[in-house]
Amino acid sequence: PVKEPTDTLLDEEKYKVDIWSWNDKQLQPMQKKRLDQELKRTYQAVYHIDSNVMFQLADTAVPTVTIEPDALSDYALGISNTAYQKLSSWDSRNYADYYLVNIKTGTRTKILTRHPSPVILSPAGRYFLAWSTEERQYQVLSHTGAIIKRILLPENYPLHNELHDTPNDPSPYGIAGWAEDDSHLLIYDRYDMWSFRIEGKEDPVNVTNGYGRSNNIRFRYVKLDPDADFISLKEPVCVSAFNIMSKEAGFFSVRPLKRENPTRLIMEKASFSGTVKKSKYSSRIIWLKESYDLSPELYVSDLNYSDGIKLSVSNPQQSTYNWITAELFRWTSFDKQELQGILYKPENFDSAGQYPMIVYFYERSSDGLYRYNPPAPSASTINRSFAASNGYIIFVPDI
């Protein structure tokens, strides 16, 4: 761009012209929004110190090459959506071409063309994992793009979000990670965690033994060691727990492949937000806990969460204000669906009194029953703590 000469006109007095073209890959507003990012764009390269050789891995044709800092293999994942940027203006799928990139030689091989969902490379670099939006299954691919294994659960155990209700493809529940040397893949359904052996024939193993589905609890893997590339199948692992009906949360311990129920460590009427972090040199962990009347606080404990010590007092002035209480409300909709919502009241609520009520509805919010709501300005929502403190009842129903 050519810099305009200095003059005495104010900026709002100058004409500004955008030239649009039907053939642009991106709409003009998006081009302007990403201009600064594009001007600073760099392309991944590799320099081999031993042989004094450098290879350009990414370029304008394949602009993204992802390399893990502690990569366990000689391969990386190349991604290019260049050919589909215009299509994204009217198609919600994120199409891209995916490549196997050899870091040693700089060569790349196209594995998938116009694939509509993200693809990942396994930690040891042996496989690609792709989600099929049409068949709603994971597919494990070889370096040539051939399907090695289709990841399917028994009937009535979907891998995708069953509550998805917008006009695009439902997302999968996701994966927990890989076992050592990419031997197993650990994935989620709505409630539980499953293990699949990649090579050879073996039925999928429900790692949490179906305890999640039978108790309305959603289990998700907690990575205590940030440097770990794999999930151990020989040692107990920590999983977060969230009760979909009561909204209570906590943590369990599970022994993969043992086909036994998870062991409860802690389960409370609270929200355990953020990431659990383990000390590198001891068996101590640090974690956050919050609720509608508890500002997020730090706790430290052993790996069983049994001797938790509160470290922080993040909002001591809260006790001087009329705060909020929250309770779960259930009802049956006109189309016979069992729905939930949150009813917030002032802390000094008097059941004999009358209160104005605000109803705020947008998608589903009941999972946030025990989430802390600090008073803050908001653009298009109701600040629940502020409203309740000022004498309102707030009803937030799921729709």
C-alpha cells in the first residue's frame, strides 16, 4: 500500500474506496480484518544442523505445517485451505487439503483432498486421524491415505454431539489421546471414554466401564503431565467428572483396560474450572474451584484431592454485598422434552415478598449452575449477580 501524503483533511472527511471482486478468495471485509496478520505471515522451514541443509516446508500453496516442538517422528502435518476459501462464504464446512510432510527431506505427499473436518497426526507419526462428517465416525489413515481402521462404537453410542441443533454438521465429542507408540486411541462418547487398538482385531474397551452413562456423568481425561505425549494404559489416570442432571462436578481415578468402575476422588456442588496442574517434583496438585457464591479459588492437595488446602481469597469484599443464590429448575416442554434451567434469587430472598423477574434465554445454560458470575458490564446479556443483588429474580431456561 502507498502511504497517503500528509494534508489538513480530517480522516472522516476522506473518501475510502473498497474494490470488491467476485473472484476474491475472501470477502473484502475479511481481507481487511486479516491484512495485518497476512503482512506478518511467515512460513515454516527446517534447518538440519548436522548436514547444513535447509528445507522450506510451508509456502503459499501449503501455508500451514504443524510441527510439535518435541516431535517423536520425522513427519509433520501440512494443511491448505487455499482452494476452498471462496467456498467458505456459503458452505459452513472447513474444507482443506492435508499433506504428509517429511521433515528430513522436505518432501510432502497429499493424503486427503477437500476434507471437511480437521485432521490430526498421531504423536509417533504413524497414523492420521480424520473425522468423517458423512459417516460420523473416526478413520485411522496410513501415510498413503488408506483407511486402516474405522472407529465405531456399539449401536446407540454415537461419537457425535447428539444435542446439536444448528444447520451444520455435529462435531465429535473428541479424543482423549493416544497410548504409547500410537498402539491405542482413546476417544469419548457423550459420557464415557473408550480405548481402540489400532492394529489387529480387538473390540473397543469402555475405559470407564459404562459408569458415566449409567450415572449421567461425563468423564474427560485430565492431563497432569504437560510433557506426556501418551496416555499410560498401565497406571491409573485422572478424569474430570460432570453430572449432567445435578450439575455437580469433581474428579475420579480410572485404571484403563481393567474393566472396573472409576474410583471417586471428589464430587461437589461446585465447578472445577481451569486445568489441574501437578508438581514436577512431587505428588501435589493445584486446582481451581468456584460456585455461584464462591469466587474462583486456588487449592492444593495430593493426587486424591483428599487434603485440599485453600490458598487464595480472591474476592473478600463479596461478603459486604447482597449476593445471589442459584437452583436448578426442571419442567416438561410442550413437545414433551424434559428441560432444565437456572433460577437465581437475591441472597436475602423473602418467600413472602414479590419480585420482578427477568427471563434470559439463549441456547443452553443450565450446565453453568455452579459457575461464578462476577459483576461486570455486558453488551447483550444479563449480569446475574448485579441483577439479583438489586432485587430481581432471573430465570435462565435451556431452549
